[in-house]
Amino acid sequence: MPAVELFGRSLLLLTLMTVLLCVAVIDSRQAIIPDWCNLIILFAGLGGTAAGYGPSPAEAILAVLIAVSVVLLLRHVFFLCRGRTGLGLGDVKFLAAAAAWTGFAGMPTLVFIACLSGILYLGARLLLGLVVTSDMSIPFGPHLAAGLAYVSIFGPLG
């Protein structure tokens, strides 16, 4: 890989990792993923695809549209079944923006890592003797950030 391409990819990954750290800290403290974080993730991902990193620009845009549609549908179905919101809109926007980085191939891994991270977090709470209930709310942003970081560095599983 030529030095210019390596520098460009490294700069995009550094930008992404910085924003993912912001997402994790802000969502942990305030239970919100700011729109500016999601916009940076989206535009950096689309910029990377335009530069030839990751999925093609067409796949990235299609993945964003399908991700937001599917996650909004799941959010609505959860609400109909449980009578309360399961995912915040920041999480929905995050997953849509993340699709620009991962394309279709990386989304299952991102979601798997995020869910596994969330389960491990709840397990750690149990081990520490902290309360875990079926109706408690946990910020999912740090777990989504871990999933996107993994896929961006190592690629999809399997």
C-alpha cells in the first residue's frame, strides 16, 4: 500500500476511533449519542468508501438506507411488544452511520460484538453485586462503538 493511501486510511481510522471514544463517554454519562458524532462517522465512512477503503460508495449508501430502515422497524416492533422504547434514536442513527464503514458484510459482526459487549457488561454488574433487572436501561453507545471499532480494524468475523 503506497504511503499516501496508508496515511489517508490511518487518518480516517484515527478520526473514527476518536469519535467512537466520544460516543462511549458521552453515552455512558448522558445516555445520548450526539448527532455530530453520528454525522462525523457517516461522512468519514462515505469519504473512505470514495477513497477506495471498505465497501463501494453505492453499497455504503444502500447499507445506510437499509440499516436505518431495519433498525427503525425493529425499534417500532419492540415498542409494540413491550410498550416502551428499546433503542434510542441516537443508536438508530449510529447504526445507519456505521453501515457506511462496514457495508453489508460488517453489520452482523458489529451487532454481534455490541450485543456480546452489552451482555458482558451486565454480567460484570451481576458479579459486582449491582442491580440488573429486565426493565433497566443501559447506554448501548459504548457497545456499538466497540463493535464498529472491531469491524473497522479487523473486518467482519468468519
